[in-house]
Amino acid sequence: MMKGAVRHLLFASVAGAAVAVSTPSLAQTTEGASETSGLGEIIVTAQRREERNQDVPIAITAFTPETLQKNNITDAQGLNGLVPSMTIGSKGQGSRDTMSPTIRGQGATFQAAPGVVVYMSEVPLAPAYTLSMQGGHGNFVDLENVQVLSGPQGTLFGRNTTGGAVLLTPKKPTNDFEGYIEGSLGNYDLRGLEGAINVPVVDDKLMIRVTGAYRDRDGFTKDLVWNKRRDDTHWYMGRIGVLMKPTEGLTNYFMAFGSRSSTNGTGIVNGGFNIPYLQAYGLCSQTPGIGSCGLYQEQTDTQEEIGIRKVRPGLDGYQKIRTWGIVNTTDLELSSQLTLRNIVSYQRLKSDYAYDADGTPIQQYDVQSWKYPDFPVDGLQEYGLPLYGWTNAAPNSNPRDNLKQFTEELQLQGNLLDDKLQLTVGGFYYSLKPSSLWEVHQVVYCPAAYTGTCGANTQIAGVSTKSKALYAQATLDLGALSPSLERLKLTAGYRYTWDTINGFTSSWGLNTQQQPACAFDGYVFGDEDPFVACQFTGNLKSKAPTWTIGLDYKPTNDLLLYAKISRGYKAGGFNPYAVRTTTTVFTPEKLTNYEGGFKFDTRLGSMPARLNATYYYADYKDIQQASGDYNPETQVSGAAFFQRAATLQGVEVEAMIKPAPWLQIGATVSHTDGDYKDSDIPFVYILPWQYNVNATIDLPIPEEMGNLSFYANYAYQADQHTNPKLDRAEPGEVLESYGLLNLSLNWQNVAQSNFDVSLFVSNATDKKYRIMNTNVFNSLLVAGELYGEPRMYGVKLRYNFGK
């Protein structure tokens, strides 16, 4: 352990000294950039106003369109390894579309609100409930930038969070006629098409930008039973933005977007069965035959033999996601110093999915099992199971998730005292409601001898969330009070939030005596309507203040020093898998964050360089963590939230240097340490060490041939714990360390033709690495695993037209 820590610290030190610095984003030089920087700048909106990244006292990692293109980032998972202290993963959930961000140990929890909220055009994307997913596909198309803000952001931004925020800023219409069209081809039969057109309808009064994209790719996991490709990609999206400036001082931006995705679902790899427990519970025996315990081991042995890119599920999985929404932002300049803003949005999200969580023909753990077919599933007999599988030919009456979200935010921004005081005051309203009932059918604990005949448990549920908040934040340049305090700024913000959660669940199936019974309390309902007889509800009201206070100082134009204290808060929730009345709801979590750092632009001789660093210490209370639960009085299994406390601390460094006009080198490194206060088990979803090193080389070609550059990025992350349980360690809960190498060759404006060509390869070494473990080996008696994408490569051809 110590040797590994020293090795990574040494690597980080060498990388920091070699490059002397970082952010992974380079944009065009911006007005107001420091004289000594010589590096591109990016304008961010972390404080709800436009500022240079280097002038904002917040840990921000920002990505320009060029950086997204170089790294071939098409969704949130592409950010994995590029942002200090951030991981992207499914958090034990059996869907590859569930790629949820966790920053500094705060993130999504099963059935709970996100700890890191993803925003599109200043509005939180609608979240799913049964999966830790926000929004649909295609949100990374045609963006102005992506900003990742680390730490609590609950003062200025819509939803309260403890971990941070990811801001997606779409390109807005401009007064120029321009656009692009891009096609892509690659391995696994990758085909993609995207484009945008910007049209100034009325000069400087009415401008429109339309964006569309399509992406299709075969799955990289072969299903030997259903003869399909799992882990495939198939989605399309559209977005339209309308910018209106009818009169001086009045601006209105309207955006509408939508996307659809339909795939063969996720290929979960079997990680083994808990055979001793299966035998103890009478679910298998030592007697040879179809019900023998040896049959379980045979399934795992077969999985190891065929490898991680082939699976043998007994359920025909799928995933469907549909999203759409509208956002309207109005800015009214009341005076040269005051601006009134109103941001209103409405979104819909609908998702449905099925997956075999045990990854074998045995019906040990099948989610969304629906119809028992009247024919044997191809492939089962070959593996010693002459039985029947489950198909999804007859869909549910209701999807897994179907929600509608409404937000309203009224905001007043002020720039007072000769620009010495910047003020933001506002109110925020958030409503998330079911658009229909949510429904799931799943098989759990079906003995091998009865595979194909076990009845599925049914759950029908719905949860509503409302949040109201008032907030104010101001930044005062203390030079307004005394010339000796020039360049010293005080920032203070306060917010008060009221949250209301209402939920219900009806869940039933066959008990151990093969009687129809309620899952909540074991009640045998007989001829009663199970939807009524098995229903239980949960209600929770909570309120809390969040705040921030900090100082920042610029002794020179190129150095920013800052320190701050922030309080974060995340609302509680409803537990649809409760098996006792005391666990139907779980309470909010809170975090107090102490942070200090600097942002520094300099020159090492003639070489422009940048070094940004942050240290934080967080006191984390009432952490929402789900775990299995068993009620001995009713003999019913379910889930409960156990809430605990912890401390977290870490260091984050970003660096960048340009040793030659044709060479640019960047690096990031972060170290995170977390300790629970009630035990010595490792904190989950943090990376003790994480780093990436990247370089851009401009290749020498004649100017009239365009610009040719080579980009390489290597990202490493250490072992990651994923099981928060206090007892019975889960096999495979530690996701092993790995490093990925991504490469791209980019030729812009080929021979002055307005064409760009890009060759890309991700995971160039074809590294095999795990990204998820279900962690139910001791509760549902089986382990399921997900592995990251194999080597992907392809080519993109883009034509740019207009200005």
C-alpha cells in the first residue's frame, strides 16, 4: 500500500515538474487573459455570470469543443479519468446507460437524488428514479463547453448537491450564417451523422440554430443464447435554439430538444454464485442433476471459459430511453447595473429496460421478466439446461420510469459600486412527478431446478418530489472600502430550501409456501386486489440552509489565491423496497466543505505555463447508502438505507505547459482519502490516486494545407471500493486499477477546403477492466459484473460552411 502511494506521488511530482502544469481545456485567447499566460482561456459560468476560468475561486475543469473532439467524448462516460476526483459509473446498477458522476465521494445512490447534478442550459436534466441517470442521449452534441464544478454548489444552482455540478452549455444562435455536417465510421460497424446550421433570420434580432445527430454501433458483447449483440448503441437527437432580441436590453433564448434510444441492453458477466448460502437456504443440493449445486459452479466455469465479451443470459434484455424538453430564458436589463432573469423549463423522461443480473440461463436474478415462451430458448440445451427462458415480447402496461419535470427560476443580477459588488438574488421551484405508474417484474431466488417456471414478483410504484428555495450571493471587492484592500474579494451566499417527497409502492409475489403475498409485510392477500392490498406509502418533509463564505486575493494579474467554507445539502427520499414501516423514507444528507487553493499563470523562461491546485476537507453527515434488509417477523427481504458519517479530504492539481509553439503538455493528479466515523472499512466510489497526462503536437505541414495535430491522453485510476456494507465483504467489490490510452490525429481545414478529418482510437491497448460489481453476492447470492469498452477506433469527416 505504502509503496503504491509513494510510486503514484512520485509520478505526480515528476509530471508536475515536467509540465509545471493544467486544465484539459484550451480555447481561443479571450479578452482579459493575463499578459504572461500565452495559453488559451475559457469563459465559464460557475457563478451564474461569464468569467475567465482563472478568475473564479472554484475548482473547475472545463472542456472546449476542440477538447471534446480530441478525446472523442460523446457522453458523460467520456469524462472518466479526465476530471480530478471524479468517477463515472453505474454504481452497481445493471444498465450501461447509467453512467452517473461522483465527485470527491459524493454521487448517486440507488433510489436517491443525484449528488452531482447535470445541467443543460442552466436547467437540471430530468433524472430517472429506478436508475441513477440524468437526461438521455445526445446531450454532448454541438456544445459551447462542458464545465465540471467540484464541491457543494447549493447556493446559486437549481438543485442542492453535496458533490458538485456538470454544466453543459449548448451553442447558441449567432448573427452569422454557418454550420457543419459530420459523418463518422468505425469498428463494431460504427455509423454516425451529426450537423448544425445557424441562420440569422433578422439581423441581430432573430437567430436560429438547429442541431441533429444519429449514432449507431453494434454491441461489443455477444449473446450466445439470444444471438444478439449486447452493449450496442442506437440513438438520435434534435435540438433547436431561437435567440430573440426584440428591443434594446431584452433577450429571449428558447431551446427545445429531444432524443430517443433503443438498444439490446447490457451484457452482464457472471461473477459467481454464493453456493454455500444457496445450499443452506435449500436452493440447491449435492445430489447430481438439474438441482445440484454443481450446476451453479458450472455456469461460472463456462463464463470464465468464454471470456468477458460473451454472455449467456436467460432473459432477452433491452433498454429504451426517450427524453424531450423545452427551456426558455429571458434577460431584461432594468438598468446598466441590474438585470432580471427568468428561466423556466419542462422536461419528460421515459425509460424501460430489462437485464439478466446473474448473466446465466439460471433464473437467479432477472429484472423485468415478463413472458414465459412456448419454445425452448436456443442455446440452453447446449449448456445442460433443457428449459425455457424469458422473453419480452409482451411489454409491461407501464414503463420502469416515466416522469415530468418542471422548473421555474427568477433571478436578479446586479453589478454595483463601479463593478466592485456583484450580486445575485433569486428563487427556485422544482417539481418532479410520475407521468404514469412505474412497473417492474423480476425473478429473485429461483432455484436452478425450476428455471423457466418461477413466477416473477411485481412492483408498481410512483414518487413525487417538490423543492422550493430562496437564495442570495454577493461578491464584494474590498477595495471599495479601502484602497489598501484592492484585489481582495469577499464572497458570501445563503440559500434556504424546502423539500417534500411523496411515494407509494405496491409489490407482491409468491412466498416460500407458494402463496401470493405482499413483499412489504408478507401479507397473504388471497383474492384481494394486490395493487390495493400490498400498497404502502412514505412521506417526508425537510428543510435546510446552505451557505458559502470565502475570500480570494489576486496579488498579481496571474495569481489567484482563495479559501472558502461551504455547506451542501441533498434531500432525502422514499424507499420502495422497504420491509418495515421504519425504513420507508430516508433523511437528507449534509456536507460542510473547507477548501483552499490557487490558480497561477506564469512563464518558465519563454514557455507559458499554468498550475492550479486545491486542497479540501469535508465533514459528511447522514450519508445515504442503500443495503439489503431482512425482516425476520415477516420473513421478507428488501432494502433499507443506513445513514452514517465520514470525513473526506484530498488534493487536486491541474497543470499545463507549452514548451514549444508546436507542443502543449497537460496533466492532472488527485489524491482522495475518506474515513467513515463508525468503522474502518474503506470509503466507496473514491479514487485514492487518479492522474492523466496529455499532449498535443502540431505537425509541420505547409500552411496552405491546413493544420495537422496529434493528440495523446493517458488516464489512470487506482483501485476503487464499491461496497459500503459494514458486514460480510462482497467478492469483487474492489474495482481494480487501470489506465487507458486514447489517441487522435486531427487535420483541420484540409488544403483550405473547409473539411476536417479526424482519426481516433480509445482504449488503444485494448485494456480489459471492470467498471461495475452488483454487490449482491451475500444478499441475492450471485455476482454480476460489467466491463469497460474494448478498443474503439474510427474516422470522422466534417465539412464546415459559412463564416
